[in-house]
Amino acid sequence: MSTSDKIALIAVAFTLISIIYTISVDIRNRRIAKTQDALNLKLLAKEIDEEKKKTKVEVNGTFFKGFNNNWTLKIYNKGTAVARNVSWEYIGEDPGWMYHNNIFPMEFMNPGQSIDINVSVFFGSSNSAKIKITWEDDSSKENTWESLIAI
């Protein structure tokens, strides 16, 4: 084996080593790119969720006993956006409670705002009722919340 054959063999060995190294670096770079893509998708989903939370409307109601044995139906917006055309109604049988409903339907309900409706409960009237609250917001024209409220 001559000197030129040895030099050629060394050159072929270096070429093979560089090809193997290049392939391993390419495989590692592809894995990193896949990981970055997955992280970018998660970050994008998180940003979209945060944007939705900024415009989220969550209207709920609760029934509680106030001063002088008066009952109150409290309807409140615990979301972060304005609710429009807020109204409420009984689902099913009317429990026979007396209330003043001259506020509803409300044109709008700001975040954190609540409305108290005084309710008179009489002897012999039902001790529970199912109510439905409806409202509009930027995401939908008809949102609802339903719950059974009890004395």
C-alpha cells in the first residue's frame, strides 16, 4: 500500500465520519424543531385562552336570607366582560313567590355588578325553584345558566 493509498483511505475515513456526524446533527435538529413546534402550539393555545378569559361573561344567581327574614335573589356577573340583555325566569312550576321584577331585562350588566331582587316567600309556597338566566355577550347571542335555588 503506497502513501497515496493511505492518504486516500484517511480522506475516505474523514468523509465517512463527517457524513455520520452531519446525519446525527440533522436528527438532533429535527427533534429540537418538533419540540419547538409543540411548545409554540401550547403557547398559542394559552394566549388564545387568556384572550377568551378577558372577554368572558359569567352570570350566576344565588338565593339567600337577608335582614328581617327577607329573602333575596342575587344575580351577578362574575366574568370580565359586559353582559347584555340579561333576564331571568322560572323553569317549570312557579313556586308562588312574590317579587318585583321591574329591573329585568337589563340592558347591560358590567363585570362585578350584581342585582338584588327582594322575594317574599309565603306559608304554603314552594321552598325551591329552578331558574334560568339568559344573556348576550361578544361570543354568543344566547348564553344560559340554570340552577335549582332553595330556601
